[in-house]
Amino acid sequence: MTRCYTLLLAALVALTALPGRAEPERLQPQAGDIDIKPATWREMVMGKTVYYSALGEHWGREYYWPGTNRVTFQHASGDCAEATWEHDPVTLEYCFYFDRPNCFRHMRRGEEIVILPTNPEPTTLNVEQMVTNITVAPFSCAPDIVS
């Protein structure tokens, strides 16, 4: 698990390394963006896999385990990580706990679902993510069985 998370962080660093920038700017919602309430989010994602894109490319997918606050995230590189999540009603953030919190605002922008990072660090992909698909098909990060 630690190896997968380390590889995931390395991928994030590689994508976000910008010369001369010590700390990313905090992304702000656009006019008309509407926060997705926790009950609505749960209804949309429980027992399903959510696919994300960033910068026009597949970013990863995340399976929301039914009846729990657990997720399995798989980066486009294939690296996986497990986390728990919660919603903060004050900040309106959804925070995912790997070895440190990764927090986001989940918002509707017209017909799209936009994910905005709210705690950007040099190791965080600090761009909008888009939900590109939600399916009922789970996935596994376990190694393939070979004979």
C-alpha cells in the first residue's frame, strides 16, 4: 500500500512541477457552480466507479464501497490507494484520507460535475477534475492471476 501511494505521489509531483512556483494557487468555483450535497453524492456514487479526467486526459477512477465511507482510487498509471472519506458541512469539502487529507469541492457546473482541489500542495494536482463517467462496474487493484 505504501509503495502504491508513493508511486501515486510521484506521479502527482511529475504532473505539477512548475518552475518558479513554490505553492499552487487555490482554485475558486465559477459563478453558477453549485455544491453537491453529501446525500446526493452518496446516491450518485455508492457501489459505483467514478471516472475522472484532468487537463483533458484520463486521470483515474475511484470505487465507492457500498454502505461505507471507503474508496479505492486507481490513478491512470495503474497505481492504487485505499482511503476513507467524509464531508465537512462548514467548508463544504469532501476529504479523502490516504496518509494525509486530500480535500475537494464537488460541484455541478451546468450538466457537468467538477471537482476542485481545496488544499493544494506542491504534490497535489491543482487543476479542475471532471467526472467523465459513473458506472456500476467495480474494479480490482489486485494483481492478475497467472498460471
